[in-house]
Amino acid sequence: MKNSITKNKKQYFKNISIFIFWILVWQSLHLIIGRDIYVPSPFSVLIKLKELLFVPRFWLSVIYSIYRVLVGLLLSIILGIIVAIISSLNKYFHDLIKPFMTIIKSTPVLSFIIIALIWFSSSNVPIFICFLMCFPIIWTNVVEGINQVDVKLLEMAKIYKVKRINILKKIYISSVLPYFTAACITCLGLAWKVGVAAEVLSHPQNSIGSHLYSAKVYLDSTELFAWTLVVILLSLLFEIIFAKIIYKITNKRFSKS
């Protein structure tokens, strides 16, 4: 118990020291360049962020951006799992869908955003882009997880006439879960990046991306850095929350089994 507390304290101080190091690097760059328009100081960015926190529109923009990112991410997870299962069951379907996934991965995000601006309203563009960019990652990982299922375990389950529901839970889900978790954590960070990028170009009402664009137009680097910091913090927060939820579910499931 004492060892775990000591280990947690060490990790905490390590994280703090890393954070301070990069703040000092940022401050050093500010002092070297000497112009706020290029690199504002960390202190001025934090002051601007504090000011934004008391503006109602700030919270409205954050809520709507979170909504767009989560909807796009959830759609990619649901459809990614469904298509991955079908792909694993049908080799022809897998070969048919694979080039489409390759095209999505190799095409620049900007190209898809411009196309989406023609197809959808400005508020739906970020949702579509989040879905499109995350979908291949979910599909690839889930397919890989299914393919990594131990054939010997399946044969043993057939010999001992294990129920299909137990085969699904104990063998397939156990194999896929690590791949799925890794894919979702990767997609959370990616969804924020591409979602905000789509907002910058599509200018939906009440969005972080619109505020980033406005700050760029008016050459307000301090506000630009403040909104960028908001995106980073939200991305990290959601990754931490999701990771904790997944690991709790995993631990409960395996403890029951």
C-alpha cells in the first residue's frame, strides 16, 4: 500500500516537472521572439482563458463542439464495429471494403472538408469529418482483433460444446477489446483535431473552430492560443475519462468471469 502511494507521488511530481519544463520552454520562446503576435506569453494566454470562462458564449461553443465530436465518434464506433464484423464473416466483403478504407486514410482531411461543405450544412460538416476519419481506425482494429482470436480456443470450445454466448463473451470480446480500446483512445484525439479543423472552415454557429478563425482574422494570437489550449485540454480530458470507463468495465467483466 505504501509502495503504491509512493509510486503515485513520484508519478505526480514527474508530471508536474514535465509540465513546468514545457511552460518554461514556451516562456523562453516568447522572450526570444519578443513579439506577442507570434508567440504570446503563457501568463497572457491564461489570463485570456480566464476571461473567456466568464463569457456565456464560451461554454455554448464548447458544448456544441463536444456534441459534434461525440456524435461523429459514436457513429464511427457503431458503424465501424458492424462493418468489421461483416468483413470478418465475409472475405469478399472485406476485400471490397478495404480499398475504400485505404482511400480515406490516404486522402488529405482538407479535401474531405471541402467536399463535405458542398454536401452538408455547416453544423453537420464536423460530424461527418469526425465520423469519416475515425471509421477506418475502428474498422481496422476490430477486424484485427477478430482475426487474432485463438483458433485452438475455438476448437476446444466446440469439443466441449460451450454455448455460443460464452464463446462470444469469453473468446471473441476478450480478443477484440484491447484493439477496440486502443482504437477509441486514438480516435478521441483525432476526432478533436479534425472536428475543430472542420469547424474552422465551415464556420458553424457556436463552435471552437469559429472562434479560432476569428482570432486568426483579427491577429489576436493570445485568444488563438487560449482556444487552442481549450481544445488540447478537452482532448486530454476525454481520453482520460474514456480510458477509465473502459478499464473499469473490463475489470468488472473479467472479475465476474
